[in-house]
Amino acid sequence: MFSKILVANRGEIAIRIMRACEEMGIATVAVYSELDRDALHAGRADESFLIGPGPAAESYLVVEKIIEVARESGADAIHPGYGFLAENAVFARACEKAGITFIGPPADAIDAMGSKTRARELMEKAGVPIVPGTTEPVEDVAAARKVIDDTVGYPVAIKAAGGGGGKGFRVALTEGELEDAFEGASREGEKFFSDGTVYVERYLPDPRHVEVQILADTHGNVIHLGERDCSVQRRHQKLIEESPAPAVDEELRERIGKIATEAAAAVDYVGAGTIEGLLQDGEYFFLEMNTRVQVEHCVTEMTTGIDIVKEGIRAAAGEALGYTQDDIELRGHAIECRINAEDASKNFAPAPGSIGAYSEPTGPGVRIDSGVGPGGVVSPMYDPMVAKLIVWDADREQATARMLRALGEFEITELKTLIPFHKALLASDQWAAAETCRDLVEDKKWLKELAFPKAEPSDSEAEEPKIERDYSVEVSGKRFEVKVIGAALAGGGAAASNGGGRGAPKRRERSSGGAASSEELPSPLQGTVLKVAVKQGAEVEEGALICVIEAMKMENEITAHRSGKVEELTVTEGASVAAGEKIAKIV
Ligand code: MV4
């Protein structure tokens, strides 16, 4: 077994991996950027190394730097977590070359699954059902038109071969939409993966996203740990995941489990991985394989009792899996809500910032994996996930009630999160009926009801130190001596209680950064302007699309914060914007 593992990640997953290492008696090494000096993951490891400035391209993504720290610290293995250097075959090979074990599958398996067309071809050969369509790249629109007319039929999904997770995914319901869809998918593939190659799939109108967790070792054992339903997504970002999937029974579980283990075996997989697929009318189709530990692995840990991260580490060390398929028993129901710093009422706009008070839910059946704490910061530079809240109970209905209870206990002030969204969604009839909730997460009117109060939250006064003062007051001409107990008034000469409260200066920061004028729309994040949807002088409704900003490989729609006339428009397509920079002035 390894004696020291470098965790090449940040946030909750870095801490999750360190917890597994601690329990296994393995020392941990953290890496952190200049922005993450105070981050929890950096403070938790046995050793921590600064690897560069805030931007991931200059820190968490620099292969040579990470390998250098592994060498310097004497780590014998590197865990990439998810995102950053996970699923990066170049990095896996660099580790191998440096004599350090990459905790994940062989680089060839990453490559095989990284190209979606190659993966489809391999899976088809292995007898795994794929969504009907092409397994070869489609050259141009004319070629796409032909193959759709001859075999696939409309509606179609056009997907980037280098893609995955919905990046470079366009739909053409009719031939009239084909050209735009083709070009859109190709452009996005080129931009994100330097590969404009696309392929064609039949578009399934309302499938469920069902994925199977697998574990494999170097001794030829592959098992599955049942499935997760991740159908509640927004712009291909999963928001809620659960296990077991409501639409999967014992018979179907066995069938898709077999499909998943065969898919993994076909690429000589090692470690923890996930086969993603679409389920429609009892038919299951392979979509892609995620060659890493996923955000939502926790729901499977809750229903199987198996520590997926530890099994992945053991497999990388060459140990045999601790379980056979017959050992796997699923119990009860688990649900995970991603608590992102996002404003669902504003098109899920990222809402990075500082956390004020912070208190996590506890109690029976509750698990929380978080990467920040009280006074922590969610930087616009990184993923906006604050925490994952996972609950377990005997069945779906009770797990839902437990999640609503736990969401109610979660206290986060001064930061907008998806907590109100999750509360509303889990209380909906659609969720109760185990529907995909697709129309609900797109329902602008419903989402708008989740708006955060505009004014400063008045309950934050409760955190402020209380003072006592005696006053003489006159009520209808009669004098009373009264004692007033309450928060100090800001700027009130005698009420000088600015001492230890951390709330007061924070609020000042926020009002200068965010709402210098209520007419100005500041950018919630740093990124590149992909599209400007309005012209200067235009009249817009509150919620109308102003521009699209790409950050962290995500497209973020920035919408009007109020109705009015776009008096100033300070962004242009292709330009970069800083967090807090003015996008527009709407009067
Ligand atoms: C699809 C699809 C329909 N037909 N592919 C791909 C990435 C993943 N995030 C969702 N993806 C989809 N691929 C074909 N051929 C529909 C989706 C999809 C989806 C699927 C299940 C549940 C929710 C979804 C939300 C958006 C898109």
C-alpha cells in the first residue's frame, strides 16, 4: 500500500480523499494556489505546497509542478479527484514516467473513453447497446443530412467527439435546424477540446440519466454497485442525484449492471468508474464512461456501505477488490443535493462570495461533504460548489423528508446558494412522482419565486453584539425611562461596538463590489464574453438575457437584474471580464 498520497485537487473532493487516506494510515500532501492559502484542504493535509497563482491553468492544471511536488514530498501516488487533471491521459502517463502511481485507470482506458466516437465503436463491438447513430465522425452538414435521412431519422443530437457531460451537444428536431446544430456542436468541440469532430445520435425526447458505478482491479475483477439517477440537471450540470433509480427494478438493475461491467472490462479498466447511460421506456443505452471518481459517488456509498474512494486507492496499489458481486447489497435510498453558490432565480447565475455564518445539518442519516467553512470564500475562479448534502433513509419518500429537514437545518448567510431551489424542488409533485423534473428546472416563472430578498437580510443583526442603553422617551407628552437592548446602530457615536463583529466590514465590501449603484449589473464571475444578446439603448425585462460569459468551461447566462433601458453596455464579444466589473447599466 502507498505510504503517502498527493491529492491534486481542492475543495470537498480533496478533503474526501484525505479522509480516506487518514483512515488507511496513508500520509497526505495537499497542493494549493495563492487564492487557496486559507482553504480547508490546504490546512488539513500532513504537508501542503503552494503551486502557483489562482488561475487553475497556472496551478492545479500544471502537470510538471504537481509531479515536482510529489517528488519533493516523497509521495508514491497522486489522486486527481474529479475535474482538473482527472481523465487526463497525458497526466497519467507523466505520473507513470516519474515512477509515481496515478490513482485511476490506465492511460489507454482514459484515451479509449475520452474519444466519444471511439468509445461508441468499442462498446458496440463489445455488445454494449449504444444510442442509435454514427460511431464514425461525420464530416460535414451534407454527410450528416445523408446519414440521418438514410438511417438515424429526426430528431437528432449532434455531439462533439471530444465532448462529454453535455459540452458540444446540440439538438436538431427537424432538417431545418441541422446546420445550426452541426455548426454549434463543432464550434464548441473545437473551443473546449481542440477537436471540431462531431457525430450523430438519435435524440431521445425525455430519457432518464441513469449511471452505473463500477469498481475494477488489476486481477480482472469488475463489479458494479448499482445505479444512480441524475436526471435533475440544468445546462448539463447535475443538481440532484439519487440511488437507487426510481425507474430501475431488480431485473433492469442486473441487466444494466452487466452492461456496465462489460463496458469497463472492454477497456481493461482499473479503479472506480461510471458508465453513464440513458434510460427510456425500459431501454438502456450507453452514453459515455467517466474514468474517475464522480461528485455523486456518495449516494452509492450510502446504499452499499462501500467506500468507493478507498477501493479506488486499493485497486491502484494492485490489491484485489474487497468484494465480489454477490457481496453487494443495496439498502434503503440515498439522495444528494449539490449546494452551489448559484442563484436559481437568476438563471442559476454563479454567486461567488464570502460566507458569513455557516452551520451544517447533522442528525440521523445525514452526511455532508464540504470544502469550505464559516468565513470561507467561494472564489469566482473555481467550481461554485460549497458542499454536498447527502441523506439516507429506508425509502425514497422518507429520504426526501429527511433531505427537506436537513436543508432546513443548513445555515449559510451572506452567500446565495441552491438551498431554496432544492427545498422547492424536493417539495414538488414532480419529484414525489419521480418525474425527471426537466420542465420544472427550465420554468422561469417557478424559478423566479426562489429569488433571494433584495434587502440586506435583517436577521443578520442577530449575530451582531447586543448593547444596552437607557433612554428617556416621551410618549404623548409623558416621559418614560426605557432600557433598549439591541444591535448597535452603525455610526452611532456612543454605540461603538465595531469591535469583534466580522459581519460589518464584510457588508461594506459587498455593497461596494456588487451594488455600487442598483442600476449597474456587475459580472458575477471572471471569464470571456461569448455572446452579447442586447444592444445599447434596448428596453429589457428583468430576467432577459444580457450576455453569455464562459468561465470554468461553463457557459453562464447573465440576465438583467431589473427592467429598464440598457443605458450603458460595457462588454463586447470575445473580451474578458473580471468578477465585479460592470457589464451594463440598466435605468
Ligand atoms: C442525450 C439526450 C437525448 N438524446 N442524448 C448528455 C449529457 C448529459 N448531461 C445529458 N445528455 C443528454 N443526452 C441523446 N441522444 C438528452 C440528454 C439530456 C438529459 C438526459 C437525461 C436527463 C436529463 C437530461 C437533461 C439534458 C439533456
